[in-house]
Amino acid sequence: MTPAHGHGVAVRTHSSVAGAVHFAAPATPSYTGALGDLHIRAVVRTALRAHGFAPNAHEIRRESDAWERCGTWLRDEVFPQLLSDEPSADAYRRLRVVDPYVWEALPRVAAFGYHQAAVLERLVRPAAPPLHDVMILGAAFNTAIAFLDYLVDEHGAGDLVFAAVDDRFISALFGSEAVRNECINERRRELPDGRIRVLLAMVVACVARGRLLVADYRNEEAWTSLGRYVTAAYAAQRLVSTSPIAAQDVESWISALAAKAALPSKIMVQLSMLATHGAAEAPADLQDLATGLGQLIGGIDDLVDVLKDCRAGTPTAPLLRLVEDLARSGRSRATDADMYRALFSMSGELVRQMDAQVMLIPSADRTCRVPAPGHPVAQFATTAVALWCGWDEDDSDPCGRRHASAADDRENSPAARATRMLLAQRREGFKEAVHHFPMPDPGGSGVTIHPTLMFQRATVLDAVIDAYDAGLAVPRTVLDAEAVAILQAKHPHMRGGWSYIPEMPLLPPDVDDLGIVLQVLHRVGGRQLAAACDEPVRLAINAADPSGAVPTWIFGPREHCPEDRPAIAYIEAIGRPGSGVQPEVVANLCFGLAIHDRMRYAAPLERACSYLESVQAVEGYWASGWYAGDYYGTYRAVRVLDLNRPESPALQRARNCLQARQAADGGWGRGESDPLNTAFAVLALTCRSMGDCRDAVGRGRASLLRTQETDGGWPAVVWGAFGTPYGFQTYGSRTITTAFALKALLAASRHD
């Protein structure tokens, strides 16, 4: 049972998803990061979408509500009637108080079993009307094994559970009635723990319900076969739950994981066989289908429980794969980036497994009746996977999509052409946007050129999200794949998040990268996905001075973060470039904080707004420390004040400054107009609190349209500009200019 999200039985598998694995102890990696389960579920959803799994969110929420109603009815009305003795029924009712964690999870667990039994029963008995008794039995069976899983894995009651439900007990359940009743009564007298009494009672209820079906349909052969399946499932459960994996027992452990995943679904098929005449087991194609369904559910459970299993030392498919990957680089400790890479890779394999085994593709010999996408089994699989990873709790697309305007809807509109140009750059790996950044080698032996792209990639993603929100032709898979790529670029050692050169571990994370990453992760996946930034944000805010100024580099407290010391020593050795506070960097972070959770960060945002007001130039602009000219810093600062302090006099001064500086051709620039600085000015003037700037915005938009090139992009203009101990560095890119110009065009169209 996974009560935290409680969508069904917790089954784990090292199935075809993982492939062959060869490892040595330990079988799970060491992980000491600060990620949480809600965030991991958001990452899994994002990774699944990136690989093309795209259930309708509204339909999933509707199904979630239906499952909740069905499960509540089962928990509150059906199950109490199934329990045959009053002490067990009383222990069941007391779960509400004794273990509210489980009580709240029961509806989803029971509903999962009910609906799984319903779709499989339809395949076993296609010509017969649905048999309600089989669905009730499926719900009770799934609840029993989920409850057993919970008591063993999360409650730490494995010794008590396997003393009460041992090999003799399982054998007696499928023996004669006299032997069965004698063993059941004996165990009831021995149970001091109410939760284990409930588990035993639920198992007994399943047996009683199954025997009623046997009495009606006289299929003892199917009952005997069911006993073999249950015995095998119990053995796999016990081995996985109680036997530590050892190098000499790897193969049996992996086989047990696979059996633990597949057998519950095969048992569900066999439950329906009890309501047939004559046949002992389901046809091979239905058993194959059940195996695939079980492996699919086991795979998604492994993904969403990866942190819990890692911290508990429970080997599962993702963790076994991760151990192998880490061993190749001589490591045993997993970083956040390692977790993200494993989740992305295995999410893709899960989607391919779903397509091959459950959804679309028949077996090569055409003996397997694999359902089409609209088939109830396929619909059940989609719903189960979606609910298991929290699709019903998903808060992505927080702003939603608006209807495209008539101008945006045309294939050759300027915004559509710019969007296509950016998507084309992505297909080519953003080669044009790479910044070849020189950094001194450790020890001062020379300078190495590092190609870096992470910040640029996030900046382009921000623009493409604008295009997506505007209804332009942007595949949702692009947004999710880019978000996962950014997650994987998180600093491998330091807790501060993201650095400008991810491939250079000695370069510490910085506030500017954190700001743009926070923005795009929130816009793609909501608060849960952007929780990847929670710890870096905390470190950055804690380093702010009383004025609200946030230093550029992000370090943890020296006494608590020894992993930061090499980066600190490196920055100090090369003359502390970039140290101090830059207004545009503070503003970039604060805009991310404001859209992510304004209430949570109200106090630091208030101080930061005061800081930004204090460093505004008399003329009304904000200078930049890392970027060329005044317009970029002005754009970043205006956006923050617009959201958090819309009545600030600084905004009127900024408006006056921008309008006074607008050139006769409608653009802005350092001397002559250029599209990049024109885009920054338009973006600032379209903020709501800047008032009616339609004339200036319209002239700026016209300037952008005149300079757009035939492929939909704009020419490169110097964007980054800063001094270093080894010379003054500048950076410009057509891709970056196009990203900001696209944002400006879309903002101007909303401003009209």
C-alpha cells in the first residue's frame, strides 16, 4: 500500500524495463539530498509527458473522483460486511483512529482492485454480463496484499505478519474446509495486533468470497490453480520483504521482484476464472496481458517510490539501474541530477512498455489479443499510471493556454515564424547559442574554454512557453523534455542549484541561473516540479543582507557544507569574479519567487523590492553587472516591481526613461536601435503597472517586425558583457535575440 498517494497495491519489479543488471552490494545507492515525494511524482509526470504519455487531465480528475466514490463505498459499506467475526470487524472500524494514514488510503486501493477485476473479468467472460461478486473479490484481494505490503515495508511489522500469514496458513486456505477453518481460528486466537487481525480477516474474506464462486460454478480446478498463483505470489513477497539481497542470490531476488509485480494481476484474471465452467486457467494471451499490466503498475510504483525505497535500502528496478550507472563512474552516492536522469530514462522505457505490452502492438506470432487504445484495459492502464504518479494533483500549466489571436493563428505570422526558428534551433542542439566561456584552470596553469548552454536553454524555454500559452504550434513534449534536461543539469555536488557551466564542478551555483530555472520549472510543472529549487532558494535568501541584496554565488553555511569548500577556494584563487550583488540578478531571482509562491516569499520579496528601488539610476534605468547596456536590467527590475509593488514611483521613472530614449525608428539600443534592447524595452513597457504605453509599444513592435529575418529569427546582439581577470567577455546569439523578441511580440499583442 502506498498511502501517501494510495492509488493501488505497491508492487515493485525488476522486469524488462530494467534489462540485465550486474552489481555488487550495496544494491541501493546512497542519497542524502533534500528532494521530496511530491516533487518526484511531478518529475515522473514531466518525464512521462516528455516521452509522449499525455492523458487528458480533466478526464483523469473525473476518473479520480469516480474511483474515490467507489472506494469509499467499498471501505465504508462493503468491507465491514465481508468480515466474518465481530472482533475483526471492530478492529477494521478502529483503523480510522489507530491508523488514519491507512484509512484514508483504502478507497483508492480498493477501487484499483475493483476496476482491475472489472476490466479483466470482461476479457475472461466476454459473453456474460459483468459479475459484481468478482469485482468485490478483486477489491478485497488488492486491499489485502496492499495492506500486507504496508505493514511489512512501512510499519516494520514483517516478523508479525509472516508469523501470522506463513506457508502453513497459505496452504490451509486452499485445503479442505475443516483444515482451513481450524487454521483460521488458531491464528485469530494468536493475534495481539489489531492491524494484523484486519489483514487476516481480509484474507479470510477473500477466501470465503472465492469459495462462494466455486460453489456456484463448480470450478475446483480453477480454485486449485488460484492456490498455486497465490502461493507463488506469497513466496515472492516474503523473499523481497525479508531477505536482504546478496551477491550470491541476485538472480533469485530479481526473479522474485518480477513475480511480485506480475502475479497480482495474473491472480486477478484467475479470480474471474472461478466464475467459469471447466477451464482451470485463463488462456495464455490473457495471462501475458495480465503479466504486462502487472509489470507496468510495478514500474510506475518503482518510479514514484524511488526516494522512499532508496532511503529504506529496498532494491528496485530504478535503483538497481542507478547503482550500475554510478559504479561505471566509481561512485556510490547519487545526486539529484542522477535521480533525474534515472527517472527520465526509465519513464521512457515505461511508456514504450505500455505501448508494446498493454496498449497497441500485438505479439509477433499474433496469438496475443492486445487491446487497442480505446479498449477498457488500455483505458484502465492509462488511468492507473496517471493516478499512481499524481496526475490528479498536478498543478502544471498554472496559467493555462489562451486562445490564439487572429494574427498568431496564421502560419506565417511573425510570432509563429520566430517560434519555428527556436524549435529548429532546439532540434539542432542549440549549437548557435553555445557560449564558449573561458575559465582559469585550477592551480592557475592556464585557461580552458568551456562550451555552456544551460542558462541559454532555460531562457529559450521561457520564450517557447510564452508561445505555447499563446496557442502557437509548440508540442507539449518539448516543454517537458527541456524541463527535464534542465533538472539534469543541477550541480552534482553543491546544494545551491545550477551553475553557468554545469560541466565544471568547481564553478559554484549562482542566483541568476537559479532565477531562470525557478521560473521555467514552475511554468512547466507548477510548484511541485519547481520544488527542485527550494533548497537553493533557501540558501540564496539566507545569504541576503538586511537591504534585500542577494549575492551572486550560492554557498551553504561553511560549517555545514564541506562539499562547497573546493568551489569557494577556486573562486577566491581566481580573484572572486562576479562576487557581490548585481541588480538584474536579484531581480531575476525575485521574479521567479513571485510567480512560484508570492505568499511564501513575501518578506524577502519586500526587502528585495526596496533594494531595487534604492539602486535605480536617477534617470530611471537599472544598470547591469553581467549584461550589456541598461535595458536588460531595467526589464528585469520593472517586472519584479510590477508584480510586488505596482505603485512604486520607480516604475513611473522607468517608464519616462524608456519613452524618452525611444529612437525615431521606434527601437531602442546602445546608440543605434537593435532588436534585443528593443525587446527588453517593449517587455518592460507592457507590464500592467506601466500604464498606457500603447504608442511606444506599437512603435517598438514595428521596429522588431522590420528587423526580423527570413527564417523567423533576429540578428545576434551583444547580451552578456562583463570583466574577468583574463579580459572583458561578451556574448551574443541569434537564438537569444529571437527568444526575447518573440516574448516582446507576444507581450505587445496582449497589450493591445
